[in-house]
Amino acid sequence: MIYTKEKLEARKLFFYPEDFDPRNQERLAKAFDELDAIDPKTPGELMSMLYQASELMSIVLQISNNLMFRILQNTTDPSARQELEEFIAQTSSYAENRVLSILAKYYHHPLRNSINQDYFKQINLFLESKFNNARTANEALLLEEYRLIGEYRNRVNQLNFEYEGQSYLFREAKTLLQNPDPIVRHQVWEARATALMKEKDALQQMFSAILALRHQQAKTAGYSAYYDMDYVLELYGNLDVQEVKEVISSTHKHLAPIIKSLYKDWQKALSLKVLAPWDCSNIPEATNLKPFQSSEELVSKAIHILYDMRFEYGILLDKMWNSGMLDLDAKPEKAEGQFYFGDVKHRACKVLMNCTGTQENLSMFFHEMGHVLQMMTLMRNTLYTFTLLPFPVREVASQTLVYLSSRYWEDFYPEKSACKAALRHQFSDDLIQLNDSLLATKFQIDLYDNPSWDAGERDKHYLALYKDFFPCFQN
């Protein structure tokens, strides 16, 4: 059972009335005109201008996130997607363009350095990614890159294959590949591969065009390779590329034998003479782990665990459930996967998953809650909408909560043997995901080091890397 009936309270706006609707074009334009007219004479006025701009953008972001959440809740309903597309075209894009002048006014203002630099550190990093010379020099190329990436993603998301007379999206293959029959797994894999080969040339052409744009951006901005500029634009960290290469090499050296051993254990458990890639979604230990029966059981036990970890974390989850911010039950119309969307109005997040009582569901729920707790902390800052966190920072926070919560998984697994099996599976799965990440990062760096590679050379190099990082598939 859920512990209380308390709900999240909506925060009060400071600069704008509660009924302010940015979809009213005249009202939104007037709000930005007022911001443009501000001429800060003191550090306090400069800060106030920035707070006001952030609050205005948070209202826009709230509507955008709500619409995206609706789309993922029911992918068969075209009305929400149409409403989001109209909102982006008529409101969100307009707001993002108008706010740039406000941010530029702050960034280039002579009083900027006289305010608390520690407090404004994240927004300054965010603005450096907006107003650096590399981005300015490549504005047209960036727009074209974003357009191509959007087309590429849409094409990939729509990929489908036929199996046993039924059509499946590529992302739906995972469930089929968990079939206990190795023949079925092989057939599904081949069906998906056959469908992919029909789209391969078109996808390769789009991928080549995106790479060419990135190589051109690096050249235009005066960088030797795109990944150097990528660090400037996206703020992934302060390691240079050579240090990243050394980290990959060192980690791979120690991780490869462990990965090989894990797959040998799986091969034995599955009673297979040869382990194939299509066998690796059917993890033997995971199929027998059933930590909960319903979403309410998952949330109730998670609240209890978070209470033990830190009292206010449990209270937050309790209120999120009571406020209808958790959509966890598996439904055919929902998008595959798990998602979280910031709810600035309530300083929390909406979470969407497709829970069927598996260990993966348990792990991913705490993973998403890690994101929620981090976002909750960020939303306490009035400048939340202008805060940019590097990707590794976001993922470390989420995965940390998975491991912190694992100390209490006996709530889900009363039998010690099952709890130990869940912990082993979690650790093994994380190591394999780490190996996947190392492979992807290595391949990406090599692509930017070799701008002359064609599609065939890219395929050949990736296959060689794959065999190196996954030695169980060398044959």
C-alpha cells in the first residue's frame, strides 16, 4: 500500500501570473519585449533579468514536456503529436530564438563578472556552449546537421521487420529475442537483419552526410578533429581525447576477460555449443527473477527503501505516486522503454515505464528515480532552465541510486539466494553495458580520426572492434 495521501504542491510563479499561457502569441511576444527592454544598471538587476527569463522559459518547457509525455503514453493517438508539433513551430522555437538575445545581454554584460561566479558557474558553462566561436562560425552547418539527425532518427525509429506474418518495430525485437527456443531467437535476428539490409544504403548515405558536416564544422572552426570541438560545444568533460583513449584502452584490457567469462557462463546455462549474438537477450539468471507483481507493489517497497536511505526521498516518491506522475503499467499503446520528464511546476518529474515485474524493471525504476532526485535538486535553482549538466554526470547520479538501493533489495527478494542472484545479474549487466559504451566511444573517436573512410571501411572497422570487445563472438 502507498503510505500517505499527500500530493505535490505547485510552486508559485514570481514574475508571471498563474494563468500565463505562452501559446497566446501576443502575450508571449509582449513578455519577451519587456525582457528586451530591461537595461541592467546593477548586478542585482542583471540577476533579476536572468531569473525572469528562466521563469518564462520554464513555463514553455512545462507544456512541451507534458505534451511529450502524452505522446509516449499513447503512441497510437496522433492528436498529441500534432499538438506538440504545432507548439514547437508556433511557441517553443519562437521562445528559444527570443531568449538568446536575453542570454547574450547577460553573457556580454560588463557586470557579469561582479556577481557570484560559483552560483552562476553552470549557466556560464551553458552560455559558453551557445556563444563560443565554433558555434558562431558553424551556425548554418549546425542547423543542417540537426535537420539530418532528426530525419535519421525518425527513419531508424520507424524500422520494422516481419516475423511469423506479423510486423514488429525494431525495438520490439528484444522481447522476441528472450524466447527460450534458440531457433526462434535466430529466426527473429535474421528477420531483423534482412529488413535492415534493405534500408542500409539509405541510412549509410544519411550517416555519411552527418559525418561530412561534422568534419566540415571542425575545419571551419580551426580544430584538427570534430571530437575536439564536440567537447567545447557539449561540455562532456575536461579530459582531452588522448586521455579518453587511454581510459578506454586500460578499461578494456581488464574488462575483456570478465566479459568473456560472463558469456561462457551464459553459454553453459543455455546448454549451447556456440553462443551467438541473438542468444544474449535471453540471460538465464534474469528470466527467473520476479521481484514484484504490480506497479503499486514496486512503488510501495521503493518508498520504504527511499525512506530508509533519506527520509525526504521517500516522501517525494510517495507524493509523486499520489499526484499521478508515475505511469508504470505495461500497455500496448505506450512507447517502449523508460522515460522521465521534468515537471518544473512541481519540482519533480513524470516517469513512464512498461513494468512487467522483472529485475530489469526494478533496476530501471531506481535508475529513473536517480534522475528524478537530481532534477529535483536542480529545480530548486531559479536558473534551472539554463543549467547544462554533462551527460556522464547525469548518468552517474542515476546509476548511483541503483547501487545504493541494492542494499535493500531483500524487500523484493525475501529469499537470500534470489537476492544474491539479482545482485549478480545487476553487476554483470552493468559490466556489459560499460563494454558497449567503450566500444561505441572508441568507434566514434576513430570515425573522427579518419574522415576519409567510406561506408565499407566504417563497417569493416566496426566489425573488427566488435570482435575485439566481445571476444565470445570472434568466430
